[in-house]
Amino acid sequence: MDKALKEAKVHTSWINPNDRHDQAVRDFVASILEPGGENAFLGEFSDFVAPIAKAGLFNSLSQLLLKVASPGLPDFYQGCEMWDFSLVDRTIGGLWTLPEREPRLQKFKRPARNPGLNSYRSYCKPPKTAGSNWT
């Protein structure tokens, strides 16, 4: 939000900051997103966003599939293994912390329930045929 305010350069900017305006916008956004019985906006906003979020989920998964399956070397950044709802490019300055992600990442270290899926290496073994190019 701060980035959008500064880069719009309407009432504030990186070069000419307006701290009172920046704080007023932060307070306003915090108040309309505060859960509670008196906040009618948040309930209506949540109802509006629900179908869009579902479409966004499928859009994200489609982009990931294209990224992985397209020719070339896919661009994966450390810390981008999970859903990220920020509007900031994490490679520019967004920080992620391992303690909040580590419990979720640990489940990938556990063996799969299906014994045939315990190791990706079983899928990477070359075929055992005479005269194959595999070494």
C-alpha cells in the first residue's frame, strides 16, 4: 500500500513524503479491514472476493503448470514455495522467514504414504535396456 501511494505521486512520493497523509491512509485501510460486528464493509468485501479468489487459485496453478512444463529453465525463487498474497515482488525486497514456513515444509521431507512414491529417484532411473544411451 505504501508503495502504491508513493509511486502514484498524487499526495506523497518517495522524494516528497507526506507523513500525515501516509498515516491517514494506513489508518483508514486498517479500519475498513478490521474484523468486527460494526464493520459492514469487510463482510461485503469478503463476499465479493470469494468467487474471484477461486478463479485466482486456478489461474495461479495454471501459470505454475506452464512455468514448469514450458521449454527452458523455470525461474523459481527461494521462499516462493507457498502461496503469497503480497503485491510486492519478493525478489526486490520482500522478506520471508523460515520459522513461519518450516513446519509446512517439513511435511515434504516425510515419506509418501504410497511406498512406490517414497523417492523421486525411482522415477529418475534410466531404463535397463541393452544399447541405450543412458549411462
